Amino acid sequence: MLIDNYDKLIYQRGGKTKEAKAIDFKIPNDMTCEEFRVICIRMALALGYHENTVRDTFGNIPDKNKEKDKKQLRLLLD
């Protein structure tokens, strides 16, 4: 029998909204605090919080793929 080693972080929104109704993260038990911080940032952005608000709250948002994404966008637009 295979047992998954993870915790779950679930956000559910009530009411009539066209925003995300539920966000469900499966978080590995061996996740570092920095990795958990990134998950929280992603959840805040997915919930529709403005990037400036998220940055003000969490500080600088790490993005290891920023340069890679810029190159991909350049290829797409050229």
C-alpha cells in the first residue's frame, strides 16, 4: 500500500463571486519554510490579490524562471 506524505492547504470562498471558489494545495512534508512562503504567495495571487499588495506583505517575490520567461516571451513576439 502506497501512503502519500503530504499536508493539505485548502481555501474555500463563499458567496456569489466569479473568483476562484476553492484552492487546494498538497504540500510535501519535507517542504522548507521558504518553499511554503512561495506557496502562500501563489495562493494570494490566485485569489486575485494585486501583485503590489502581495509584494508589500511578503516582500520580494522570488522568481527563478524570470529570465527564462523573458526569453520565451521574446521568442513568441519576434
